[in-house]
Amino acid sequence: MKALGRHVLGEFYHCNPEVLNDLAKIENIMKEAALESGATILGSFFHPFQPHGVSGVVVIAESHLSIHTWPEYGYAAVDVFTCGKVVDPWKALRYLKESLQAENFSAMEVRRGNLEEVAAVSESGTLSQADKACYGF
């Protein structure tokens, strides 16, 4: 299926708990992952939890990357949602696996925005010229 976006859900197990509990490090890792994927960073927000854990999001021009960590379990849940043809979410996931020092990793990709459905909208003239160019209409 041709799609507007790719949404990759990553599961990172047996990560370094010290990394997972370090807000500044997690924010830096997530921003670097966005850059590794070819994305354009627009902003970010990260929050520490007590007694441990970090959640955060990096907003990119192409959508977002988000993370939720459980240092006490050595686990991190990550979403990388990208639109267009330039950004590769799998590059971000590979960078995260290395940076989080994950021993085990799994992921699945979900295609978002079925272009057959979206094409009907395009024909009605509601998509901008930039969107049409980006998605090949």
C-alpha cells in the first residue's frame, strides 16, 4: 500500500538503565536519531518522572519521534512517525538501539494514510500544491 506516512513502533529491551533515566541524554539521543533519519527538527519537550523514567517528543517537519522509558525494567517504547519520501524511520531506530545500548529490539511498521483514499481528496482539489508534489500527485 502506498501511504502518506510510515509509523514505526520500536520496543527496546535490556537497555542501560542509567541512560534511560538521564533526561538530557535521552533528549540528545532522540534529537540525534531524528537527524540520522534525515528529518528536520522543529522543537522538543521532555519530562522526567519520579522516582525514575523519562517521556519526550521531538517534533519534526515530517511528523514526530517519541519515547517513554522505564529504567527499572531496562525498557523503552519509541514511536517514529514520518511523512514523505526523504526521511527513513529505520535509520532512527538503528541509532536508538545503539545509543540506548539495547540488547534486544523489535519493531513493526504501520503505513498511515492510504493514498488510494487520499487520492480522492486530491482530485477534489483540497490538497495544497506542496502536498501534491511531496506525495506524487
